[in-house]
Amino acid sequence: LFDSNVLIDVFDGVRMDSFVYDADVAISIIPKIEVAVGEPALGGSYDWSRFSVIPIDGRIEAETIRLRRSTRLKLPDALILATAKVHADALATEDDRLASAAGTFPVVRPRLAK
């Protein structure tokens, strides 16, 4: 599952690990909203068709509450991490605080060295 910063990097053409370009990639509704807000200012329209957008459900809600209580993550980050924990095998992020809050949940850093 992609965090917002990874999604922005994908759309901006940043060099990433090859798994980022796999056809079936999931995102939480939160990164889609965060990125879509800035989309017009970034000079274009993004192709969202390759992403499966996971809506918030009761399990994500419960995990988000647990994460907010235990980590003090901001709500968007807690929702993203909760979505990953409930519906994905790993979280792709470059956010150090989010990666730390994930604890033993698998986190990948997809940016390649320049």
C-alpha cells in the first residue's frame, strides 16, 4: 500500500524500486485525496486507473483509533497505516515517523539512490 509521498514520487517520475510499477497497487483513500488536492497546481491530471483505492471500513476505523491512541500519529497517517495493516502485506513510505510507528509491520522504502 502506498503512502502519499510515494504516490507523489510515482506521478513526478522519481526513480523507484521496480515493484512500484507493478500493475496492481493499492492506496488508501487518504493519499488519493491528499494528492488530488494539489493535482491542478502541479500542471496536469494523473492517471488513477492503475490504483485500487481502499475505502475506510469498520476494521480500518478500529485500527486507526488504536493507532491514534498508541502512537499519536496524525489522523491521515494513522488512517494510511491502519489501511495497510488491515488490507496489505506492507506499507511503502519515505516518512520516517510513519515507518517507526509501523513497528513490526513491514515497511519498504522504494526510492532508489540517485
